[in-house]
Amino acid sequence: MVNTEDEDVDNIPSLFDLSLHIILRRQRMLTILDGISDTLRRHVISLLPKGKRYNPNAVNLLKLVGDETEVLELPGCRNLTISTTVDLAQKCRNLRHIDFKGCIQIADQGVLAIAESCPLLEHLDLHGCNSLTDKSILAIAQNCKHLRHVDLYQCVSVSDLSIVQLAQNCPLEFLDVQGCKLVTDLSIVELSKCSRLSYLSVGFCGAITSPAFCELAQKCPLLYHINTRSCYNINDDNLELFANYCKDLQQVILIDCEKITDRGLTKLAKNCHNLKHIDVDSCYDITDDSVVEIAEGCPKVEYINLGKCSNITDRSVSLLARKCHNLKEISFWGCSMITDRSILELSQIRKDLQTVYLHDCSITKRTINALKKSCKTVYHDKR
């Protein structure tokens, strides 16, 4: 028999609702909106908590959802539909934090309801909701003027029209538009006026030019994360400006930025001593010279990806092993000039490594086995 003495059941009208109430109350790992019909899903919404926070992976149903709810997190609920989203928005008008990451059925109509009903919103995560367009994001920008955190990763139909309005109307601190290929210099120029901007991801926005990156670097000194993956126009001049003006940079992602050379990376290493995450995969002109500077000047580095930087040799690997005491993950994928000598040194000195990538490297099985004794995961060619 289920003990309901501690349950507030006075307002639950049926045995079905009581059963559902108890299931949600007890089952802490239930993703409640996945795998059920929209009719039932909408009924469940009427039983969501009224407290400050709701997370379907840690259900603690104490009250019913309502105006007091400020945080709603439903990441990965692929069955979350437009009608459900509209119901949530209309019932939770004081929402400040929404996480709908990976909710792929959400469309403009649902986000328009959020824009209309939730003017206090500060955090909006629509990561991977790729059916959204400027129609709904423009409404968000015009109505939700407290937004500080916006994630539009892979919202491929979103363009400068929305991003310019977000930059002009909201005190943005975090913006992810990776994969939004319609974003151009117009957006970057407006974003440069967001003095609080600290996190910017514009990966695959290949239309952005070097002058726009120059303006961004000079006007956003609080940047700690910059992702320009496959932004083919970024160059050493831009990197030097980021190094001069954004000295608290911690995460720099430059994958496939082929104009980046030792000059720009060396400047970063000499000026940005808080760097923890450096990714220069497929920056083919990177050599030992700049990696040595990273080892000497960036002792906090935890992650470095040198994949396909084929000019890297044992010289820089040995120095990274000796100088970077926080190193957790490193990739030498395709660094064919690295030998057993430096990898053995790495295994002997860095006993707390978590992941090393050695694909397409001329490393012997004996050395790989030695590395596995001190490193949790080693990826390598099977021989």
C-alpha cells in the first residue's frame, strides 16, 4: 500500500491523477515527457511543480506548475510538441531559464509563445532545434530583453536579422550560433557592442571576415571562450588582437582555421596565461615553436588538440609533459614526426592523463601499452 499521508492530494480529482502524482513523486530518473501521447503529455504538464525549479531527471513533485516556476529544463525531450510548448509558456509566465536543448519538434509557433508569455527570460537554450527561423527568434529578441544566455547551435535558418536584434536589445553574455551559416559581419559588428559578452561560438560561419573579428577583439575584453571553427578568414592579426585585448581567454577553438600560424598562437601563449582549452586541429602551419610557447606560458592548460599539425615533433611534446601539470587530454592525431621517446616521457611524467589520441602516429605497441598504464583512455591505430 502506498502511504499518501505526506502527499498534498486534496486538489487531485481522480484515481488516475493520484497514481500519476505518486509516480512522478517517487520516480526520480523519469524523463516524463518522452514516449507518451501529446494528450497525456499535456495532462502531465498540469501536474508539474510550482516551485522554483523543474528538471525531469530529478522529479520532486511538491506543487503544481504555475506563475512561480522560474526554471524549466527539458533537454533531449524529442517528443515535446508545439502545443505542449505553448501550454508551458502560457502557464509559466515568470520563467527565467528554459533549456529545450535537443527538443527537435519545437517550431516557431512554440517559441513565439515563449516570446509572448515570458518577458523575464534570461537563459534560453534551443541548441539543435533546427526548424526555427528568424520569425520566432526576432520575437524573442524584441520581447525578452533580459536575455543573457542564448544557445542557437545548428539553428541553420537563423540569420543576421535575429542576431543583430538580440545584440541590440539584450545584455548578452553567452551566444552560440555555431552552424548558423547565414550569420555574417553584420552580426559580429553588433555583438562587438555587447560589452558583457564573454562566450561566443561562431563555428562554421564562414562568411565572417577578418575586419569583423578585429572589431570584436577590441571591444569585448571579457571574452573567455571563442570558437571560430571553419571560419576561414580569421588570421594571425585577429589572434594577436584577441591576445592583446582579451587576456582572460580560457578556451580557444580554431579548428580548420588554415590562416593561423605560429605567430598568432605564440602571441596568445605569451599574453593569455589562463588558457585551459586550445584546439588547433588542422591548422597546418603550427610547429613546435608556438607549442613550446604554450608549454612555457600556459601552465593551466588541460586540453590541447594538435591533430594534423604534422610539423609537431618530440621537442614540444616533451615540454608539454614537463610544464603543463593540469593536462588531461591531448591529441596528436596525424602528427607523424612524434616518436616513442616523447610519448614514453609523457607516460612517465603525467600520471593523471585521461585521454590521448595517437591515430596515424608512428608509435609502437610497446609504448602504447606503457602509456595505457598512466592514461585512462588511449586511442590509436590497431596493429
